[in-house]
Amino acid sequence: MNFSYVAYVLRKLYLVYSLVLLPSLVIAVAKETEYVGAFVVGMLVPLGIALLLRFCAGRVSWQYSMKESILVIALGWLSVCFFGAIPYLVSLPQVGVVTAVFESTSMWTTTGLTALPNLEDLPLSFQVWRIFGHWCGAVGIIVLFSTFLPKMTRGKEFILGSELPGRGTERTLPKIRDSIAVVILTFFAMTLVEFGLLLLGGLSVLDALNLTVATVGTGGLCFNSSGIMQFPSTYVALVGLFFMLVGGTNFSLWFKLWRGDMQAIKEDPEHRYYIGLILLGTAVVSLTLWMQDVYDVADSLHYGFMMVLSYTSTTGFAFADVGGWPEGAKLVLLVLLSAGGCSASAAGGFKIIRCVILTKALKGELLKIFNPHGVYVVKYGGKAVQTDVVASVVRFFLLYLLTSFVLVLAASFSGLNLIDCVSMVASCMSSTGSAWGYLGTGAGFAGAGYYVQGLAIISMLLGRLEITTLLVLLSSDFWGRRKNW
């Protein structure tokens, strides 16, 4: 294990984390001096650890393998989630340790859940910090997915290579690092565009920032119990809906469109499936709402589309009281939020590209029942997908199901009913942050207790880091001297 490289990367990460606290520290110094200490301590702790790593790690060796990549991801996300709890613990003594870590984890994973009963009463400095934390969390998962995760399995490598700018002979830029930069810059540009459009719609700077990060970053966290519905403007709602769609789309696709490649959308298979899934989900949910006499035709289409888009993009905005909807509509929404958005996007979930490969693999296996000697090749975008990639996707799907089952089983011991347990695990694993039942109420997680909050923390981290990143640390082989990593 090359610990010098791990220490080097973590040191850089902690320095960047400290910069995220700077805007909040400036606001605290200017307007809320009683909270200055919270952000000073929040900055000094990671800076102190970074300094310690600088002197203890020694000379950096640049030879690293999959082991180092996994350890950087796991320790990086775990540490920033714990660092994020420090400001709460320093200045908000009524917030316990588990609740503080819960809030921080929800922020960094862009899940958007909260265990604070009065989120709108948070000081301005804390609100700004949560906004920037959500945005950096969305950027961070794109960077990690693009840089480190492909080293773990060929399945992730295929997903990355299929979706970043320049696959095969169509490479947009010569180096994968440049392609990653394209995705990040596109995300940054989309953030600025939406922020400007919302300012034109009459929103204040804080509201515009909040809604921008909540939609394009698919965080879904607004400092108001009404969420996006607090803004009565149709213009603001349409801007928010559009950028929720953008947030769940591969950002390299928007870069290609910006460069004038108008055929990119037609040629991108994952985007077609993403749009098709939204349209199909809207049709099924709207029809169910209308047939069950929940709404009339117009309102069924209206709420059906908005909720399907919100859940598929894993933004998690509640445009309606889903808890009172028919069970069929809720089941469809549960499937959609679990499927999630596109790869190389800010959305969470299983990812559309995996769903497509899994479906085609299942179709091939069913056809073999009627023609045992037939050869059925899984194709994606007109190209054959290698069998080890298909096997990797199937393994991940089974692991996803098994992990979800174990978490639901663990949650059931808390006394919550089955719907509460399933919706909590599904929303946390997919980074959607829209629980139903008791947990979906304003004081749901605040009154659920530390046990449920702890399970939610584990679910958010496992889902956002694609499960294996954390579970592999429990393997003795990982810490051994084996060379086949």
C-alpha cells in the first residue's frame, strides 16, 4: 500500500474542503460573529490534519494501484462527512453528534435530507455553507467517478468510456483528464446559467443560489418546507424543472451541444433511454392518478410529470403529497428513483446505462430458453458489450439488491413500518432524499432517533460511493500484500 500517495491526495482534499468554508466564515465575521468560532474550528481541524500528513507521509511515491484509489475515495468521503459535523457541534449544542454527521453526509452526498426540525431558521452563514457543500458534493462525485472508480472494474471503465467526451475514435479531447475537466466546466457553466436565469426571475441571490444547487446539482435541499413550491412564479418553476432534467443528464452531452454537435442527443443511447423512461413513467403515474380519482386529467399529467422528473433525476422535490397516492404510483416512483439518472451526471441511483445493459442481458437469457444454441450479444449504442462488462453489471445489481435488503431489515428493528423502511433506504441509496410516511414529515428524521439516522448515514454513503468502495475495506485481502489488485 502506497500510503504516501494516499496522504498526498487527502492533504489536497482537506485544503479544498477548508476553502468551501471561507464564504460562510466571511458572512459570520460580517453579520453573525457568534458563529465565527464554528467555521474557524471547522477549517483548522482539516488544515491541522493536512499539515500532520505533510510531515508524517514523507516523500511521495507516484506509483499507485486500485488499492490506493479505493482508500482515497473511502477516507476522503468519510473524513469530509465527519469534518462537516464540526460547525454544528461547536455552535449548535442542541444538535447531537449523530445528527450533525447526518446533516453533513446528506449535504456532501447531495441527498438533501435533514434531521433539523426548523431548517429555515438556520443562520445565514450555515445556509451558505450548506449550499456550497451541496454543489461541491455534486462536483466531487463526478470527479471521483471519472478519476478513480473506473480502475475498480471493467464495468465502471465501460460506463466511463462510453459516456465521457470522446469514446473510441470519436474522442473529443486527447486525454481522459481533459475529458473530466470538460464535464466539470460544463457543470460549472450550467450552474452559472441557471443562477443568472433565476436572478432574472426576481429571486434573491440566496434563493437563486439555493434553487440552482438544489436542481442542477440534484441536491433537492431548500431552506423552506415548501421547497420549489415556495416560488409561485411559473417562470421559476420551469427553469427549475429544466435544470433538474439537465442535472440528471450526462454533462459531456451538453458540452457537445455547445460545440455545435446537434446530433449528439440523437446518437447518445443513454439520453434516449433517460427521456423515454421519464415519458413512460409520466404516462403510467398520470394514468394511475386519474383512474384512481386522485386528480383530474390535467392535474394528473401536471403532478405526474413533475414527480417523475424529480425522482428520476434524484432531485427529490415533493410537488405533491406522494404519501396519499395510490400504491401503484408510489411503486413506479420507487423504481424510477432507484434507477436514477445518467452516468457522469450529478444524479445518483443505479444509473440508466446499467439498467439498459441489465435489461438486454436478461432478454438474451430469456431467448436462450427457446433457442439454447443461439448466440445473443448484448449491444449498446450499436456496439457489442464484452461479457465481463455484462457480468460486472449483473454482480453490481445483485449486490445493490442484497445491500438494500440488509439495510431495510436493519431499519425494521427500529419500529418503523415497511413503507417507511423501504422508502428511507431507497431514497438514501439513490441520493434522492425524499422519504415517505412518518420520515417524510417535517420532523421525521429529527424524531426518528440516532439508530435510524445512523442507518441513513450508512445508506447515503454506500449508495453514493457505489457500495463496493466501502465494503471492500472490510476484506482482509485488501490490507494484505496480494499483488492482484
